[in-house]
Amino acid sequence: MNGLTTIFCSLVAGLHASCYGAYKDSPHESFLLKRFVRELIIALCIGVSFWLFDVGGAESCFIIYLSTFTISRLITEFWKLNIRSEPQEQFRIPTQIHFFKKIVHNRGLRFLLGFVTPAVVLGVYLISRNLPDALNLQQKGIVVGLLIGLADASGGAYKDGMIEGFYLRKFLKSSLFGPLGGFVISYYTEDPLFHLLGTIGFMRMFLELLYKILVKAYVPGKFKSMVAQYPEWSIKRKWFLVPYTLTWTIFVIFLFV
């Protein structure tokens, strides 16, 4: 794959993340152009890095798209939880890392805690590299997907469950979509790293679509108020569905090409 194609795939993934975030949050905190552009810049940097360092050159557009989406999501979450400081009054679930229910304010400790998630991803990757040879690619994909799905579900149960209680149905979402993603991605790459990145991206994209975008009048659980603070964006945000749908269309094309 040439550099321009890689960058295009990455930018589409960034646009997907930007539109999702803007659609989900704009009625509650207005549309913030800097956050929309931030996702595009992160995705662009990832695509350029893939190209310059010749990473993933043998992978398909489908895998590059999903891998960029995953890496950009990891970077964004690290920034939001472990570096950025913002007033927490409007939030029911803190947007900064918390220890049980207590927000961690120490910047150094916040930064160090941010490496827990990458460490978990690395752990699953190392396991994936050492699965028994007796398992075929699809079986390995299901195992890897189950592991990362359980890890994602556990992280969500800790982050949100400490505030709103534990819900088994929420826990099972990642636990089920993880193995599904691992199985699908196993047909597109044999590289353990890109398989894992693709699985995470597949899982997150479908969870966000099915349980947030397609749910009528969905309100992100992090906000205290269920009422839109910027009601005009409840209408205007629909325009974000146009490019969001386009990114899904490209996703499907990449899936079958």
C-alpha cells in the first residue's frame, strides 16, 4: 500500500471518530471544533507514521482503517483521562481518571495510571503471540477477541460501575463483540499486532453504532443532566450523520475489497 492510500484510510478513520464524538456530545456541551479537528490530526499523524516507518505496508485498507481508529482512540482516552484537566461539575461519571470514586488530581500519578490500558493491550498481544500452534487463525482470533473484550468490559465496569452500579448486560457487550471481531479480523491479517488493533477497532465501532448512535435520544452516561444543555445541537448534530455514514460506507467497501 502506498503512502497516500495509507493516509486516506487513516483520515477516514479519524473522520469517523470525529463525527461520532460530535454527534454524541454536542447537545450537552455544544460543538467544539477543536475536538473535532483533534481526532483528524491524530489520525493523520498515525497514517503518516505508518507510511514513514513502513508499518503495515502489507496490510489491507480495512486493517489500516481499524488500526488507526484503535490507536487514535487510545491516544484520545489517554489525553482525556490522564492529562487534560476540566471542570467536573457537569459530569456524573468523571472524565478524569478516578480511584474508585475519588478523582485523582496528582498530575504525575494520573500520567502513570494512564499506562494501565496500554499495558493490558500489550499483555493481550503477548498472549496472542504465544497461543498454541494447534489453534488455527480463526480459533486464535476468537481467543484474542475474548481476552480483549473481557478487558474492555472490566475497564468499563470499573470506570462507570463505581458510579452507576454494575450492569451485566453492559459487561456482556464487549465480551461478545470482542470474540466476533477477533473472528472476522482473523480473515484479513496474520500479524498478531494488527489483528489485535483491528479487533479492538471493530468491537468499538459496532458497540458505538448499535448502542449509542442508533439508540433514540441516547444521552451519554457521563453527564449529570439527561436534558440537552444546547438543544439547538439536538437538531444540527444530524448533519454529522452524513459524513459518519460515509465512513461506514467506506468501511464496508474495504471489508469486501
